[in-house]
Amino acid sequence: MIKIENLKAAIETDDGEKEILKGVSLDIPAGQVHAIMGPNGAGKSTLSYVLSGREEYTVTGGSFEMDAQDMLELAPEERAAAGLFLAFQYPVEIPGVNMSTFLKTALNSVRKQRGEDELDALSMLKLIKAKCADLGISEDMMKRAVNVGFSGGEKKRNEVLQMAMLEPKFCVLDETDSGLDIDALKIVADGVNAMRSPERAFLVITHYQRLLDYIKPDVVHIMAEGKIVKTGGPELAKELEDKGYANVIGEAA
Amino acid sequence: MGATEETIQQIKSMAGKYEAGFVTDIETDKAPKGLSEEIVRLISSKKNEPEWMLQWRLKAFQRWLEMPEPDWQKPKFPKIDYQDIHYYAAPKSMANKPKSLDEVDPELLKTYEKLGIPLKEQEILAGVQKPVAVDVVFDSVSVATTFKEKLKEAGVIFCSISEAIQNHPDLVKKYIGSVVPPGDNKHACLNSAVFTDGSFVYVPEGVRCPMELSTYFRINELNTGQFERTLIIADKGAYVSYLEGCTAPMRDENQLHAAVVELIAHDDAEIKYSTVQNWYPGNFETGQGGVYNFVTKRGLCEGRNSKISWTQVETGSAITWKYPSCILKGDHSQGEFYSVAITNGRQQADTGTKMIHIGKNTKSRIVAKGISAGKSDQTYRGLVKIMPKAQGARNFTQCDSLLIGDQCGAHTVPYIESRNKTANLEHEATTSKISEDQLFYCMQRGIGEEEALALIVNGFAREVMQHLPMEFAVEAQKLVGISLEGSVG
Ligand SMILES: Nc1ncnc2c1ncn2[C@@H]1O[C@H](COP(=O)(O)OP(=O)(O)OP(=O)(O)O)[C@@H](O)[C@H]1O
Ligand SMILES: [Mg+2]
């Protein structure tokens, strides 16, 4: 379902073009969860941005297809409508825009692009209520500005809430576990697990084996210096936890 | 005799030198271009005004001839050719003022229908929205005022200024020019000489106006200026909320709009004045055409505990020159100014406020949000002045500028003059660029770039937008989006 082949991307810096992704290939069949681990600065977040079409990054090579559709030629909002969702490592604050307005605008934009009717105010409210309840998010939060003054954990939960609302086909979660307390981690993991289905694919970026105890991956990749350097089963995450990146990557290299 | 012919005759009898005659239009009765004493007399006679009003106008006209143009504002533009403007234009069908909406030219009604301004009371009452009383001004005349009867029951007078001059001369005489004297500035002076219509509101002692009042201004005719005059008086303990909206068709020529608004709040009275200004901004690329919006708005908090609150959403006009102000004369009186100004394309805006603290324990609050996009340029200009007797005066000022793209400009020019040591003044200002992170976050959620921009800008302006009457808030939010079109991507 997800086919990423030899994807290369660069960014314009003051000292010229800097290549960050140096040929990433991933194959994620529908229904599977793949995890990516890797040291700081490996390019994990960059991969998530490039997949979702952030303008600052220039794709210099390779391809990215979802259900055989070329995603690279779509604008970010079109990729979202096609079913790509990114839970941000650092969710962005939008002062003055309250959560319910934001959710409503997002869902209706996506529905419109998918050729579906916009949801009326009442159905929207009901849906938001239900999803909040699932994720243990208080409804008061829906009256607050997007991510403004949210605690680290609240921000992450809010990402999963949006994911649940938009019902994507391909979910990329960038360190959604960091900053979560143990109970919240479980709630978020339950939220993600509830969305697992044979039609959906997940790419979970994390530094910690702990998350993978809750969200069981089918495949674990290790990324370093802009490339996937090792791929294995869930046991690879455990190995990392025991030995550390230096040893595991060293072996691969 | 047809209306136009009649006008020709009138002019001839007054001046006898207009060989060129009139630009005749099937629908419009227009005075010839140019400004002269005769034109001032014509306007006054068209409106059947009493002698004192005519004299007041003529005095203003004499003054205007001598006054210099203001030149301290940032926007610069070619000298206005005052002789190239029509100072009076009225739909012909309005020659005999229709007594009810049924008599109004259907073409005119259609114009307002197209603009989304409901005029039929029955339809409004049947609608889902809370009813709003409207006075509609088309070029130089008021076309209709709705819900007059209902307001009359409450004792509220809401009519066009022309009617007020006829029916409530004492009130008009007492208050007109009392807050903005004709000699205040050249534009206000011009208005005093040639004002054609506008709204008049009087809310008697102890009355809370039962509904929102609003006026809708439209400039339709080519090369026609609009000079409306609005006068609102809230007597002791009264409350009124008033909103004005404005549009003009696209014209390659600049149109001049020089309005004067005067508000008077007596003891314990409150006036809330909101503006959604959407005059034609001129050509997006070249800047050709558009309205010159030179407006003098001022409120006098005459009484103790009185309050005047200005809220403005300024999105249109080629050039905006506008500083809605409050004179806080009564002890414990309060002035507020909430402003969102958006400039795009080649627009230029120089806008802000003046808060003049005269009475004791007077309070003012200024929240100005400026959004500049395209190749536009915007200046916030504000004055907070504390007079020697304004013991315990307080002001809070917040100015935030948001830049979209790197070809626009934003400037903040706050003046503070404090002549009382007990005054407490706070000023905060920020300038930021539209955040790529915010835009991308929205777009990742499926929201298109322009809609994302509108969402973020509405959020940025929220503190101001939430002061608009509910009935207009949704429209104003949409307008924010529309006026930013073409500024990203
Ligand atoms: N806008 C940018 N300008 C310059 N360098 C950038 C930019 N964005 C990313 N980089 C660089 O690209 C590399 C990869 O960054 P990225 O954020 O993708 O790493 P990561 O694997 O997500 O790290 P972490 O585990 O710390 O989140 C880093 O060296 C980073 O400094
Ligand atoms: Mg990262």
C-alpha cells in the first residue's frame, strides 16, 4: 500500500543545499505497523515532513506512492485528503483558533475533497465528543486555542484525537510517545490500536521500546544519516534497547 | 418635469454658467462635476434644508477653501482634483422619496439583495438571524430605513440625517459639529460642506435600544464622492450598538469617501460602534482605482461613567486615513478601540486612534491588529493623551502586526503625552511573520493554503473580531479570507 523508493530530499541552507534524506526505501503493506528508530538527527522527522509535502524540503530523487497513486505530485492538503496523516513531533500552536473550529474546518475540508458532504454542526459536535471520550480528553479543551498552553502530553493526545477524526489510511506518528506519562501512553496506544485495521498502515517513529510494547510493530527499521540501515522484527527494538545505536548500527555498517 | 431636468433648472437658476450641463444617466440624477458654493447650495436645496443648515454648510465651505491638506500620513498619493468629482448623485426614482419599501425602485432593492442586505422586514423576521434595523445609503441618498416603527415604540429615533434635519432640527442643531467641528481637518471640513446623507440615531434617557442598528453605504456612480455624516446620541443611561458596512463597485478611477461620524454619550450611556469596511481596494497588481477612505470618527464621552467602544474591520479601500477617537471628558468614562486592518495588493492604510483623557479615572483600551500582505503598506498611528486633571487615568495599548510575504510594510507610531503623574500607561507591540509551521500544520490536516491563512489570520485577529456584534461576525470572518486572496502560494 505504501511504497517509498530511494527517496532523497534536501533543504536550502545558508551554506547551500544540504541533503538530509539519502535514499530511503520502505514498503508498508495495508494492515501493518512499521516502526522507525534511530539516533537524533538521523532524518526521521524530515522523512515525515517530506512524505506529507512540506515545501521547504526539495525532493531530489526517488518516489512515494500510496495505493499506486503518486503522492509527491500532490499538495499537502491533497495528501491529507488522500488519507495521509502526520502526528507531529512538535505540534504547532495556533493562537485564537479554537480546537472545535479547527477540527471542523479540517474535517470538512477533507470531506469536501473526498467528494463527501460537509458535516453539520450537530453531527460534528457529537463526533468530537465521542472521540474526546475515547482518548480521555476533556471537552473543555475543545474551546481552547489549538495547542496553546497545552501540556506536552495534552498536545500528543490532541494529535491522536485529530487522527481519529480524520480517519486516514496512512498514519505517520513522530515521537507521539515522548512527553507522555505512563497512563497517557497507554491511552494513546489504545487509541492507535483501536484504529489498526486491515486497510490502514502505520509508520511509528520512536526512541523507546516501551511504546512498541503497547503498539506492536510488524517491522522495525533503524535509520541513521538519512538512510534505513537495518530492518528486522520487533526483536530489533529490544536489541537496540540493550546494546545502543552505536553497536547495532556498527554491526550493520 | 423629470428629475434631471429639474436639477438642470435649479443649477441654472443658481449659477447660470454650467454650459456642459449634466452627465445624464438613465437612472441617476447627478450634479455636474466640481465644487463651488452653487453646488453646496444645490445639495442643501435638493434636501429642502432649513436656512441654518445651509449657512452651516456654506461656512464650512469657506473654511475648506483655506485649509491645507493633511500631509503627515504615510500614504502618499497624487493631489486630489476636487473639481473632477460629482458631489451629488441620487437614483432618479428617489426624487420623490418613497414612503415605504414597496415604492422603492426594484432595481435598487435588487442591488441590496445581491449584496446580501435584507430590507424586507417580514423576510427578516422570518429568518433565523436576530433582526437588525438597517438604513441604506446609495450614493448620496438614504434609500430606506427598516424597523423604524418598532424602534419608535421604544422611543429610539433612527433615520437618515436628511430626515433628522427635517423632523428633529433641535437635536441636529445641538449636536452636529459638536464633536468634529467643521474646521477639524480638511476632509471633515469638506464633508461638512457637502455631506449628502448618513444616519441619525437618538436613544432617549434610560432606553436600551432593542435591536442592532446598521447602515449600509454604497458608492455606485462613477467619479462620485460619498460624504456621509452620521450622528449618534445616547442620552443618560442609554445603550445602542450600531454597525456600518460599505462597498463600492470596481472602478479604474479613484473614488473619494470623506465621512464624518460623531458620537455623544451622556452619563452612564454606552455606544458601541462597529465598522466593516470593504470599499473597492483598487487593482490588485497595478493599484489602479479604488476608494480613498478619508474618515473622521470621534466620540465624546460627555457624561460620567459613559462608554464608547469602536470596533473596526478594515479590509478595503486603496488608501485608508482613519482614526476613530474618544474624548474622555466625563469622570470614570471609558473609551475602547478594537481594530483589524488588512491590506493586500497595493493598498495603503494609515489608521489608529486617539484617546484623550480629560476626566478623572478615565480608562482607555486599544487593541490594534494589522495584517499586511502583497505589496501593501500599513501604519498604526495612535495617540494617548492624558490631560492635567485626568487623575488616575489608565490606558492599555496592544499593537500587533502580522506580515505575509516579504514585500509589504508595517509601521507602528504610538504617541504618548502624559501631563498627569498618576496616569498608568501600558504599551505592548509585536511584529511577526506569518508562520510557515502554522500554515503547514493546517495544510497537513487537509485545509487548503488560502483557507489555512484565513483561519490563522482570524485567530490572530480574534480578540478584535469577538467585539463585533454576533450578527456580523461570520460575515466579517469570511471577509478576512476574501481580502487575503492571492497573498500566498
Ligand atoms: N530546516 C532545516 N535547516 C537545516 N537543517 C535541517 C533542517 N531541518 C532538518 N535539518 C537537519 O536535518 C537533520 C535531520 O533532522 P530531523 O529532525 O529529521 O532528525 P530526527 O531524526 O527527527 O531527530 P530527533 O530524533 O532528534 O527528532 C538534522 O541534522 C537537522 O539539523
Ligand atoms: Mg524528529
